[in-house]
Amino acid sequence: MNKRQRKKQERKQDEREWQEYFDSLKKLPAWYWKRGIHDAKILDVWELENGVDKKRGKYYRNCLVLSLDSSGAIYDINVEKIIFYNYEVKKADVSVSELSKTWWMGDTIEQLSNGNYFLNFEVDPENHEKWHFSIEFEYADVERRDPPRMFV
């Protein structure tokens, strides 16, 4: 294989990888922060039990609420709050209460065969220790602030 053929093959491989990436974005839920919230600060965390989701009129057994300051995030700077309904902690390096005052580093999400979601995320408590946290949940709400107006 000559240099020209190798370059052509590499280009095709790059195109396939980009197409796979864009296809994976299409599968993500509409509420998800597709571009990422890396470097958003988790300001506060609280858990609620047995309530009614007023938006959907559904009862929930519990929910996990993360209040964020994403103004310093690298990509999605409009996320203010994430609410995970009917969640269960699957893996945690720390307790839920210790998530506050940490920095969101990255995450992966997948939809499970039962329709629930599995979110695996990593936070940094400012000492570069990086804690891992994984939850399974039924559905989520993401509250966003309006983007700032650049021109008036």
C-alpha cells in the first residue's frame, strides 16, 4: 500500500468515526447536555422522597437534585439544575452529600433495556482526587437559564 492509498484509508476511517459519533448524539435524550458540562461546579445536592412531579403529574419515590453553576463550564454554560427521578446509586466513591462543592469532570450515559438510564460521572473535589459516581434513574429534568444576549 502506497502513501496515497494509506491517506485515503485513514480519511475513510476518520469519516466513519465522526459518523458514529454523530449517530450516538442522535440517540441521547433531548434533556441531556450533549456538548458536556465539564468544569461546572456542583453548588448543592439534596435528596427528596415520595412526591409528585408537577410537570408530568407522576408520583416519584425519590429524586436527586444537583444545583450547578455551569457559567465556567467549557461547553454547556446554561445548565442550572439536574433532577434525577426514581434513582438508585449503583457505585459511589463518596456519599451523595459529599458531591456538593465539587467540579463536574465528565460523564457517560446509556439507556438500559428496561427504559431507565445509567449515568456514570466523575467529580473533582479540588484536590485532583476524582471521585466516581454512578446512578440508575427513570427520567430526568434539566433546568437551564436563558442564554445571555450578546447584542441588544
